[in-house]
Amino acid sequence: MNQIVLTACIAEVSALRYTPVGLPALDLRLEHESEIEEAGQQRQVKASVKTVAIGALAERLVQLPLGSLWQFTGFIASPRNSKNVVLHIQNFQSIS
């Protein structure tokens, strides 16, 4: 299974672009901070994650303010000719 759920704030948003088939696409960088238990010890976790959203989701995300906190769900994949992973956002919701 390849499903990620991440609470993060929007740190960077690129300009809305279009794929070769004409779909809107948006590149974002999300920043996550949390505390989690690992091997019986509390651990501070900080991560910066490259993400992409395609289609109507990209058009919705481009309107959100920088620094706002959301819960994102999606999957990870490597772009062509790359060993790095990118989170492909499939949905997001407000953190209340």
C-alpha cells in the first residue's frame, strides 16, 4: 500500500503550470513538525517534503495562504530519472 497522511504547513508554492496534456499542476513544499515515540524515546521530527497536485486540486491549492496548516493525503512516487520521492497530493482538509 502506498498512502501517506501528513499534517503540514504550506511553505512554498510555485506558479500554476500545465502538463503536456493540458492539466493544471502545482509544485509545493510542505513543512512538518511533530513529536513521536521511537524505541521508547520521544523524538522531535521535522521534515520538508516536495509535493505536486494535479487537476482541479492544483487550482484549489494555489489559492491557499503560505503558512497555513492542513492535513494532506496522497502517495509517493519518483519522478522520471530521479531517486528522490515526491508526495502526490490526492486530497487535503483543514485542521480544526
